[in-house]
Amino acid sequence: MFRVRFHGRGGQGMKAASRILGNAFFLEGYEVQDAPRYGAERRGAPIFAYVRAGREPINERGIIRHPDLVIVADDSLIPVPGAGVMSGVDSRTVVLINSEESPKVWKQRLNFEGDVFTVPVETADRAELRFIGVTCVGAAARLLGAIKRETLSEAIRQELASLGSDIVQISLSKALAAFDSMQAQAGTVTPVKTASSAHFQPPDWIDLSLEDARASAPAIHAGATSIEVRTGLWRTLRPVIDHDRCNRCWWVCSTFCPDGAINVDTEGRPQIDYDHCKGCMICVAQCPPHAIRAISEREAQAAEVEEASK
């Protein structure tokens, strides 16, 4: 079964690309799944779509975690962790990138052992980004080696017919040019045989002995005793307030503190209870004027010792 994952940005035609490739597989007699997955639904936001195609019924569901082919329509997504472009790839995965850089450059940047190809510059009109999706489909179809040129053309006509003949003709021109340009790499993508669940061995159960209740029961026998537990001992980083920069918008830091370790004095200045501050640094992230900074606990303790010795 082929597992193909498209990565791009909103407006670059990734949803249409996955539908075209899925339809082309279907016209070749494959069982097919194709679907997009959105993050923030806006133009320019990362999006990915996936296609599964096999000669037998497909029982897999959900996102593709270990793709055979990864298609990247926008190379600026590669260093973005949230885009997950290289998630789940291994040495057998083929990567196709729309980029002006050479495949050799990308192999070095990614330290990747598998095959890397780029959409040829002459076929990717980067001034017309709305057509880059269909261009990537053309190159991908040739890399897969399972879709004929005329089948790709028919899939494009069917999927884009509602957009008018002009759009269809431009899309055909760009997709077929990319298809022809990848002739030397035809069939590079090798589908992985779907693992059978017939011989699946469930894990053995592990029986854990139970402790006597007197050993594991809570040892707190009265209310309002949590203040006696100095959770500040867990801290490795310490938030420090610069009161010269503090705007006294105390409700922000004191509200977001999950442990209620920020108190407010009579003048509206926030004060940190270091006995119970666990060093989560949420206050540092939430402070609007950036008046709270993080220092290492070791540095803070050394400063306290130095101050006490004066």
C-alpha cells in the first residue's frame, strides 16, 4: 500500500492535490483514502493532506505516521516543528520538495539517508503559488510509478472541472510538465506491504501486588495543612520580579500562577512566595511588560548567601 503525505500552506492547493492524486489512483483501480487535515484554517497556515492507495481494502485510519512519500509544497515549512514535515520518515521514505535549492543541499541540511528530489525550477512557477499543488502531484505521480500520464490528465479534468477550462488547461500543463521531468526517477517510491494482524500477539498481563493500606494511604489528617509542604524545594529556575518595570497589573501573574504562590501587597505589588513556587515559569510567559525573568535556582541561592554575608 502506498502512503503519501502532502505538506503545504493554506492557499497552495494541498487539499485539491490530495484529491487529484487519490482520484488518479482510483482510476487505476486502487482502493483509496484521501483527506486533508487543518490546523488554523487560514491562508498561509500549515496544512497537510494524505493519500493511501492499495490493491486490497484499506483498514488503516487516521493520519499517516510513516509515509512512503512526503511532498513539501513550501520549503519554509521544513524547519517549523509544528508542521511535522519529517515526522515518521526513515531511510526508505522519498521526499519531494518544491525548492530552488538542489536535492544535495537538502540531503545535507536534513542529514537524511533516503532519496530527496526537488520539483524542477522550470516546471514550478513560484509566482503562481496556487498551481504549485497540482505541479507537485505531477512529479509525485511519476515517482510513484503507478499512475499513467493519461490517467493523471483525466483525474485533473474531473477534479478541477468546476473551476473552468482555463484553470484546467494551466493545471494540466504544469502537472504534465512536472510528470515528464521526473522520468529518470519513475517508480522510485516503493510501497510497504501492510502488516497482517492475523498473528498479532497481545502483551501478557502483569500482576502487581497491592500494598497494605496503612503504607499507601494519605498521611494528611487535617485541612489547611498544604502550606506546611515547601514545594519550592522542587524548583530549578526561580522567577524574579523587576519592580521598576512592573505595571502592577497583578491580576495577570497572580491569576495564572497555578499554585497561588503570587501574593499582592497593600500597594498592589506582586510578591512571590518562594516556599511554594515550583518554578513553572508561567508567570514569566504571561507578564505583559516582561517584568519577570527566570534565573537558575543555584544562581539565586548564591546571591542570597553573598547578601547575607555582607
